Amino acid sequence: MDTTPSANLHADSEKALDEKTVEDIHVSSDSSSSHDVLPLHVPKTVSRWHKTIESIRGLEARGISRVPPSEREAPSLAHDIQIVLLWYSANITANNLGVGFLGPLLFDLGFLDSALLVVFGCLVGSLGPAYTAIWGPQSGHRTMVIARYFMGYWPSKLIAVLNIILMVGYAVISCIIGGQILSAVSGGSMSVVVGIVIIAIITWTIAVFGMTPFHVYERWAWIPQTLVLFILIGSAGPHFNTSLASTGNSATIAANRLSFFALQLSVPISWSGAGSDFFVYYPERIAKWKVFAMTFIGLSLSFIFVNLLAVGLASGVSSNADWDAAYSTSSGALILAGYDGLGGFGKLCAVIIALGLCSNNVPGTYAAALDFQTLGKVWKAIPRYFWVTVAAIIYFVCAVAGRDHLFLIFQNFLALMAYWVVIFITIVLEEHTIFKSHRNFDWAAYEDKSKLPIGLAALAAFLIGWVGPIVGMYQVWWTGPAAARLGDPGGDLGIPLGIGFTAVVFPPLRWVELRFVGR
């Protein structure tokens, strides 16, 4: 997709650049907005470095400033298809294989139980980002900027921080799995850390350039990924234990089904906080149903495909000693074991799977960088490419530190992050359908606090909504009283309870806020 981003940095004058060692610079992502400009004192050398970097051909200079309709792309079938390809390419990756493993290997669920929960969990989870994606073309704004219109200017910053943690957290998982696969392919001669470095550098290189190379990469990255996954099915399929049954008493099996369903829902719905970020250059009048449908298809198709394959691999661990030994080493080693018998070609396929993790990391890194800019005007004044670098450094360090604890990261991080996402989506959906169903949004006022909700009702509902996960979550470090009543040792009710508490308290709180505050 071709874009024409605006510059982030404007000098007061060329003469000032030549005459001053430290210059007054107006840092802005959109010169058309008076709310966007922030005077800063920046050393002349830094200013010149910045100008040089932003002059690089193909690098997106725009940050979180609105993309006006005049700068959007013309409607086309290629753009419509690109929505499907982007989401499919970004999620047909090995980190999602790791989630599918947990059905048989953590929750002791059989093949059929796990497969059904994968299908329904991924379908439900894909609804969230499909809904938030529609706002990108309509508004020209990134998701965490749009959050200001539903959560208020200040409370939306909390959502942005949580989304940064979410995007960086998934990147940590992808880097670890990529490192594990590359290390397994090398027979241990390459450490997991070196593999992590490779994944992080490739991701950074693409994400730092921004929208155009990102879309081009995702347009084609799915092809080799899909091919090697089909080869994996052909190689490993005969060893799938499709007769594997769930173990435990009926209460325990029911609780484990609920927990695995929550995990399957958690991964696709986690894209909700970035759903709009990648489509701000799409035409304003593209049909909402089309964006929703294309996003839903791309997400659900990729997640279901990869997770069903993972369930098959995991089912074979119980009956295949070699796979069991491989999984005891790492998830990456199990993926490589699925290519046993293909020799060097199988290792090449595993390398492609490992490198394919970059297609999942790139959009997350891109979104996290934009989320940093929503934290305030000073944060926004710092260019997007800098925040891409910060995000990449953070998840590289965390991946190196957590490379031996991937199983615990999966088990605890995924569901925990989904709790706040479903609470946020519930607030947005109710604000949209109940209170703003017949109102037009002033998309140009995204930094005018007087035209945005004050956010007290949304913040209160968000915090109260957390009562649901607290009493209903089932995690290693905490089992809520409601969760403990479901079998032994418990089942995860955090997501439905979080939605329920939020859905009940937000409408009356928002009515009071509108009645006495007026916005």
C-alpha cells in the first residue's frame, strides 16, 4: 500500500538551524492540527539526524496524527483482499501453535474436545478485532486514539499502557519460540539467544519503516508459511492420536474445557487494541461490514488452521516417545520433530516457520510504537521509529530473560491480558450502541479534551469490571472463588464475569455522567 505520511519534525527556520547549537523545534505529527504542536529544545545534531532518517525513502514519518480523507487510498479490490491477507499472514505463525499445544498437554483434553474448543474459541475471539478494525477507515485514527472517544482522554492512557504490555508480551513469546526452533534445527550449536536476536532484528527492520513495507511483507509472507505448515501436516499427520480422550472426572473435564476455550478466545481477541492501526489509509467510505468481514475471515481462518495443527501435534506426544522427548526440550523442538523423516528439507521448513514469526511480531511492534505516542504530547513528539526501537529492545531483553519459562508465560500471560481487553470492548460497544448510536464523531478533535468524554464512568466501569476476573480467574498464582468451584483444581470464568460486571455497571454510570457533566 502506498502512503504519503507527514513529517514529525519541523524546524523554526533553516537559518535557526545554522545559527543555533540548540534550537527551538516544533515537534508535530500533523501540521494541520493546532493541538498537535509542542515546542521542544532539541540539539541541532539530533535534529539533523532526525531529518536524515525521515528522508529515507519508504520510511513512514506519520505517527498518531489523523490521516485525513484527502490522503487516503482509492477503493480497490486489492485493498479489500489485503485486509484478509494481513490478518491471515500475521497469525499463521508458530506462537499460535504453542497455544494449541496446551489443550492436550496442559488441560488433559482429548483430540476432539480440543479441536472443537479451538474452532469456537477462535471464532468468538475474532469478533473483537473485527469490530475495532472498522474504526480505522471511518476515523483515520489509530485504535488507542479512538479509545479517547469512548474512555476519555486520560483514562484511555491506561488502556494504551496495557496494550503496550500486550503487544510486547506476544513479541516476547514469538522471539522465544523462534529462538527455540532455530536452536533445535542447529542441533544445539546455535543458542536460543542467537535465534531470539535474529527474530528481533528482522522484526525491527520491517517495523521501523512503517506501513508500506509492513503491508507488502504481510501480503506475501503467508505463502511460504502456509506451504510449510501443509508439509508439516503431511509429515506429522500419521502420528496424530485422533482417538485421544479427555481425562479426569466430569467436573474436571468441564472446567478444563472452559479454561482452554478461554485461552483460545484470548489470543485473537488480543488484537482488538490494534484493530484500527493498520487501516487508517483506507478510504473513509469503505463499508463497515466489509472491513469487519474481511478481518474476521483472516483472523479466524489463520487461528483455527494453526491451532488444529497444534492439537494434532500435541495429541501425538502421548503415543510417540520421540515427540515426548522433543517437547520436554522445548515447543520448538516438538515442531522440528514433526518434520522427522524429511532430513535437511524438514529443517529448512522449520527455519521458514521460525522466520515466519516475524510476520506476527511486525504488526505488534508497529502498534506498540504508536501506543507509546498516545501517552502524551511529549511522548508523541518523539518519532515513531524511536518507539519501534524501544519496543524491540524491551521484548528482546524479556525474551532472553524468560527463554526457559515459555510454558508459564503462555499459561499466565495470555488469559490475563484478555481480561482487560474484553472489559474495554464491552465499554466501547455499549458507548457506541447505547449512547452514540445517532451521534457523529468529531474525528478532528482527538486532542481537544473539552470535546471528548470526561471518562469517569468508563474508568469506574473498567475498574469495577475487574471484579469479574478477580473472582473468576484460574491462574497458577491466583484462583478466584468462583473458579475454584468448577472441578478440581478449577476453571477460568474471568472473561464472561468481566464482561458481565462491566456490561451491568457502565450504562447507569455513563447516564449519570452525561446527566451532570454533559459529555
